[in-house]
Amino acid sequence: MTDQIAFIGVGNMGNPMADQLVKAGKKVKVYDVSPEMIQKAKEANLNVVETLDEVLDGANFIISMLPEGKHVKSLFLGEKGIIDKISKDALIIDCSTIDIETSLLLGKEAKSRGIKMIDAPVTGGVMGARVGKLNFLVGGDDESVNLARPLMDIMGQKILHAGPQGSGVGVKICNNMSLGISMIAASEALMLAKRLKMDLKKVHEIMKNASGNNWALSTYTPLPNLTDGVPSNNKYRPGFSAAMMTKDLKLANDAAKSVSASTPLGKHALEIFSEFCNEGESETDYSGISKKIGGDAWDYPFDPKGKD
């Protein structure tokens, strides 16, 4: 049987992910509730259908990439939820970054109907999605993960099986809490060097090879003209928006509260990113937090020599 894929949610991430599947020769139908996203999907020559019934017709894989847990819950389990319209032979691959509780609930409801499901949020952002180099953080049983593996191999470069269903969103929440904290740390260190009027290119190169290195500093550098191909070089066009990072930090903080875990840096990172969004920067790439960290020392175009 030829695989038929229903892809629900073709926004900034879903659109290029679906496109990778199409380019690999897969049969893909896409659906979204946003007229703007539908138009972009049509411009990308994706096979857009008008209703959920159409997108599910004949599908043996259902991939969802939605903004929040409430959207996932509404899609599958709401008043007009699709869980009872999905074939018993189908596999749900939810790539949304959502709360663990909703993911576990959906998994339970799917299992009770004999439907396989994995949670498989991704890292790598829009840039990774466009070139098929996402990392999938996966929760689910071995059989379901192996069924999904050929599709994830097309869209990504790594499939990291974290454990049973719900583990994928769990590790994604932990990862992005660390990422948000480290982006602030990288911004603080580089802005301090700028205020000290140091050569930021030299500082950056040294830190990349020293104990203070992290992924945000070395690969997704928050200041311009230090690393090729990052949003900071393109006036912080996302990428991964500050609003999305704020959402993930809130998920992490909520999860920490639910198990009485102490995450003071995660809590403070949420406060900093929330303020940044409230200042009108929601759609700025999250690496743009360096502008808030830098204050009056930040300028654009940015002089990496550290001069005012």
C-alpha cells in the first residue's frame, strides 16, 4: 500500500516539513485553518484540501504541527475532534511542542481506539525544516517509532528516541528551557565584551573553544556578523520567534511546578522573554533577546569591533 500522509498545520514549520515529504515522492495532503498559511501552502505547490474529512481520507499517517496544546486537544479530542475518524491502521505523529498532560491524554485516547501514536517535537527551527535537517525528539513504543522512522528520516537528520509516549515533549521542554537560558547567557557575555570595547570576533572565537561555549553562542550567535546564516545577520527575522520561546519556557515552568522542581533560571528566563514580547518583539527571532540585554550599548548595523 502506498503511504498517504495527512499533514495538519502547515505554518512556518509545517510547510517546509510537508514540502520535504513531497520532494521525496510521498503522497501528501495538507490542511490548515489559517487562510494565510493555506495561501503559502498553495504557493509552495502543496496539495491543499478544504476539510479535515478530505485530508484524512485514505491517510495511514497523520502528522500534526500545531502551536499549542489547546489546538492539538481541539483537533483530536474536541467537539468536532478527528480521533474517531482516523483509520485503525493509521499512525499519529504529533510534532507540536505542547504540555505533557495533553500529549499523554491524546496517547491514551488513541490507544483506547487501537490507533498508534508518537509524540515527535523537533529542534532545528525553520532553517532546519527547509533543508530536511531537523532533529526529532520522540516518545512512543518501538513499533510505532519504527513505523514513523522513514518519514522522519526524510524531514530530519536525527531521530532521538527518548522513551515512552510523552517523553518527546518532555525532553523538548527541558531542552528549550536550557536553550532559552543559554541564549540569554551568550547575549550577556558578548554584550559585556562589547561594553569593554573588545574585538567581538576574537572573543567569539576564543569562547567557542573554551569552557563558556554553548550552542547559542557558537552556532546560533545572538549578535550580528559573527556566524554565517543566522537570524542576527538578517535583522532577527525568525527563525524561532521570541513568542515561541516564551511559550516553551512557560511549558517548562508549568511542568516544574507540577512536580515541585526548582528551576530559578528557567523562571527568570521566562520573565525576560515575556518582557521582550510585551515590548513588541514577539515576532522577532529569540536570539534578538540580545537587544534587550544590550540596552543602550546595542546598535545596528552592529560593529563587531566593540566601538560605540
